[in-house]
Amino acid sequence: MKQKHNVTAENLGIQLSTGTLAGLAGGAVTISLGETSLFVSATAASSLRTGQDFFPLTVDYKEKFTAAGKFPGGYFKREGRPSEKEILTSRLCDRPLRPLFPKGFLNEVQVIGYLLSTDQVNEADVLMVNGASAALMISDIPWNGPIGCVRLGEINGEFVVNPTNEQMYDSTLDLIYVGSEKEMMMIEGSADQIPEDRFVEALEYAHEQIQDIISAQIKLAELCGKEKKNFDLVKVPDDVLALCKEITGNRMEDAIFADSKQERQEAVDVIKQEALVACEEKFGEDFNPDHVKMAYEFIQEDVYRENILVRGKRADGRQPGDLREISCETGVLPRVHGSAIFTRGETQSLVMSTLGTSRDVQDLDGLTGGPTAKSFILHYNFPPFSVGEAGRFGFTSRREMGHGALAERSVLPVLPPEDDFPYAIRIVSEIMSSNGSTSMASVCGGSLALMDAGVPISQHVAGISTGLVTEMDEEGKITKHVVLTDIIGAEDHFGDMDFKVCGTRDGVTGFQLDLKIQGLPFDIAKEAVKQVTEARMKILSSMEECLPSHRKELRDHAPRIEVVQIDPEKIGALIGPGGKNIRRITEVTGANLDIDEDNSGKIRVYASDSAAMDRALQEIDLVTGEIEAGKSYRGIVRGVKEFGAFVECLPGKEGLCHISELADFRVNKTEDICKLGDEIIVKCIGIDDKGRVKLSRRAALEEEKSKEESSDTPDNEEEKIEESSEAEDS
């Protein structure tokens, strides 16, 4: 598509174009990598909504089926509700953009991205972030960018920038890094237990790589950027703020240091209500009640931050590096496959794990390439009662999807390979109480619930969030800071950072960084990584004390799955004429059999319990197995001769039981012992060089008798004595 202005980030192979499409938008660009192309626009409302007291930024990423040359599914053949991937990409883009808008700018801003073309090789999420930054840069909207975004993989020990979908299958790292020219802005991703030092190296390397795309955006803005509009910034009137501070006095400090979250909120609400009444009396009809709400945001923020920065005092009395009290419990629900309750302070997650078959995997649309299904799913639910409120309930919010995705990718690296544990796995985290770090509680609870279910995960995964409070000079440079371990909700709300890191004792598995300031220096990031690592080890110790390793057996109500390898030439025998044999096995055992279509001889057996599984495996062995020396069989007499009987031990496989082996006494006629069609027990006593099977009924009977006698052992003496005593008593 030919456009008026084009710039290229040469090192990344990304092209930015503008000037032809969407001339009426505030800013619009087309961004391309390979043959994957996105259109991204940024537009701001010219005026504020009535009663506006927050910043309404909307970021929407849309995948168009035309981009892949496909028709949408469904009756109407039109794109419908956004997919989970579209929602997660929208969130990914929203989070680094938001802190860079001027404080007090509350005009609605819409950033909309359309996937125009996909080569199914290069992913579009990174392009969406870069395209949004470029669209804002050339627009008339005030914004303190640009930012650059790359995906970083690690393949065979080497970092790879913006790896293809195929390369990501071999990567042990999936890091999405967003930064400004000097500092990081946001990170998100997962890793296969990467050591903390290597994790920091990855961050530093990624920061170097974004400079190319940042330079390209600056160049594009110089070519065609619009002059920024002067929008009215919203702030609390000085007289309202002064009156609120006067009424509050020193009471805010007492309020925010109450024992619990609810007590703190109630104490603040009392003060706020007094201020509201006073402002109404003083300012009359022209007074806007929203100004009091905004004023108390500033007042609370100042008190929280001053106590942390000056006194090192947190709302719940902890030191900056302290964890909240932790408790763990597993096996809390009787019939679910695995369950756990993880509590940290006032945050609590009830987590349940469910095992399923290959039929339970989640299909993915795969419009831009990558995986088309996943067998591990983690769902996160955040009901209103968890924060002591009554609110909208029953739909899945963007936040719930985002938190669930973070927890999912953090737990995934410790799961066993599907060949070793061929189950679909679903974890559901129900947040029972929330005061910060609920996604991290879901990771900890999810790990416990998996082990409780008997899933052979390699080791526990724990997650913890660190916060940050800073003091800055007039130039915006950080002059003082405190890193906070295990932040509560208020510290997240009034603080400057939410840095979530998950991992095992061996390394990092998942991470997410969000900021409210306009960049995080690397020295503070390194400090946070060190602090969060120490905290994670303490959490892991608590989890290991509760349940040190996975249970050795699956729960009684969990399904059973076994992978059986048979001779590929025996597949036909297993199926039988018209599917007769496989239908019989299903009817007799209740188990389902899936035969791999690649003729490898791999059979997946699904059963409701262990008894059904044992029976199904026995039936498969009967149909596909070979007669083995030393094993006994219940066979059918297929031929009667003077010298003995031919017995079919397995379908289509028989051997000769010589007349001398029919009994432990002399047999004159074969018919005296067995007739055609009789079922008899025989033991294979040998197979000669020509493959002829020698059977013995006599040996089989002796083995059976020996087993019966061995059961009458000293182990049963106590039982015998009891029986004898009962007889004497009677």
C-alpha cells in the first residue's frame, strides 16, 4: 500500500507508513513486518463528558478474517465478539500508553487497531503497541512518547528479537518488552525457569533493541506530525482542596492505618462525608461533588507515600521487605480432582483443578499463526463480594482474562510433557477475598491444586508482587524510592509500580510490570528483582511445608488416561471387522479408545476409573498381544486330537496342550478333559524355534493351587485367631 510518508526500523524490519488512510483521525499509521500489516488510529474527544472524573482510554485491537483470506464462522459471516487473544492484545497495548498522558488530561481517547494482513509467520501484538505509539506521536493528542516494543526469545542460549511463530516453539523465553528511550515501561511474558541474572540480561538486551523503532517514530513525527492541541487539564480547585485538608487534619493517617481494609475504607468515608457537607455549605450550588472525591485521592496518596518514604511505615504495619502472613490448605473439596486454599493477608484464592481428555482441549483460532489448541487452561474469577461490594456479576471482564493469562503462563513451564501425562488440565481460581496480588495468589493456589490432583509437576511455582513509591525532582528524575514487597490494594493504587514475578526455586516462569510513572530505571528494576526473589523463596517454603510434592495417585474421581503402544500391524485386529472388536471393548469396559491416525500404533485409552482402565488394557492385550512363555491364559479349545488339544489363548493365536500336560494324572483320551469350544486355563511352557507354542493345563492348575495356598499365610493368622475365638464364644 503506497502512502505519502514511510520510515523503516532497519534492524527490526518494521515499516511505518501514513498519509493515505483515515485522514480525519487524530493520527493514523500502517505498520508492517514481513507480510503482516496493521492499521492503527488514535483520536481524542474534543470536549469532556459531563461529570468526567477519570481518564477514559479505550484500546481495541481487531483481527479481520480477510487478513488471512478466511470467512468468519457462524450464520452471519461477520466478525463478532472479540476473542481472548484480541482482548489480551488490547490490554497489552493499553498498559504502557496510559502513564504517558499528561496528569489531569481526561478527554476520551480511542486507539483502534485493525489487522489488515497476516502472513501467519510474524505475530501482530508487538506491532499493535508500536503502531499505537506512532499514531499518538503524529496525532494532535498530548502524549509523552514515543515507546518501542519487541518480543524477545531465547533459542539455544541466544537471544532472538521478534522471533517467528515457528521459532517460538523452540524458545525458552517469551518476553514482551516496552520501553522509552531511556527506561522500561512495561514487560510481560513467561520463561522456562530462567535464572534471575539471565532475566535481567534479557531486559537490558531488549531495551537496546527498541531504540531502532523509537528513532523511526521520531523521524515520522518530524515528517508529518500534527501540532499538539491544548486541552484543559482537570484538577481539584485550590479552595476545595484546602477545605478538605483543613477538615481532615491529622485524621487521615489514623484512618489508613486501621487494622483491616474495610476499616480503613470506612474511616476514610467518614472523613470524606464530612468534607462533602462542608463544601456544599461553603460553595453552594456551583459546587461539584466529584471534586471532593478527587481531592481525597490526592490527600490519601500524599499520606500513604509520605509515611512510606519518610517513616518506612506501611498501612498494615509491615516493613518494606516483609510478607503478609501466609496459610495453605489442600484437599479441601471432596469430589473435585484437586483443590487448595491459598491465603496471604486479606487476599484469598480457592483453586480447583480438573483433569480431562484430549476432547477437552481448547481450540484456538490461529488466525495469525502459532498454536491452534491448548491443553492447559487457567481461569480467574473476581466476584464483587471479594472486595465487600455488590456489583455486576456473571460476565468475564478484561481484567479477569488478563490475570488468568498471567497465572496460566506462569504455571505452564512446570507441567509434565503431554507424552508423559496426556491429560487436558483446567484450573479455576475463585477469588474469595481481595486486598492485592490476587493473580499471584492464583499462581500459588494453582500449584498446590495441581499437586493435590496428582499432576506430576516438577516443583511448586509461587508468585509475588512488588510495588514502588518514589520522590522526584522538578525534572522528573527519581531522587528517593522505596521498593515494597507483597503490596496491598492501596499500595498498588497509590504507588508507582506493580511488578509481578513468578517462579520456582530454579528460576522465573512468569512476569508482568505495570507503571504509573513515566519509566523505571534499571537499577530500581534490579533491586525489585532481588527483593521479589527472596520473598518467593519464603512463599515456596510455606507451600512445600503444606504439600512437598505431588500425590502419587490421582483422586478417585479423576479420569484415567493411558497411552498404549501396539504393533502397527495389529491395528486392524484391534478394530476388528466393521469395528467389532473396538466396539466390544468399549461396551464391556466403558472406556474409550483413540487410535492415532499416523499408523504409529499409539492408542490413547480413556476410562472413568482405575478398574475400567485395567479391564480395557487387559482387553487390548488380549486382542493385540503375543503369547509369552511363563504366562497363563484362559483359552478356548479350538481342536481336539488324540495327542492333545489346540487352545486359542489370544485372538488368532493358539498352541498345543499335549495330552500329557492336560492333568496331573494319566489321561487316556483328550475328550475326558476337554471338548471343542470348552474354556480352559493353560500356561505357556515354551515356544520352539519354529514359533510353535507349548501349553500345559497341569502347570496352570498347579500355579493356581499354589496361589491359593500362599494366601493362607502368617499375614492371615490374626484373622484365623479371631475366627477361632468367635467360634469358641458361640
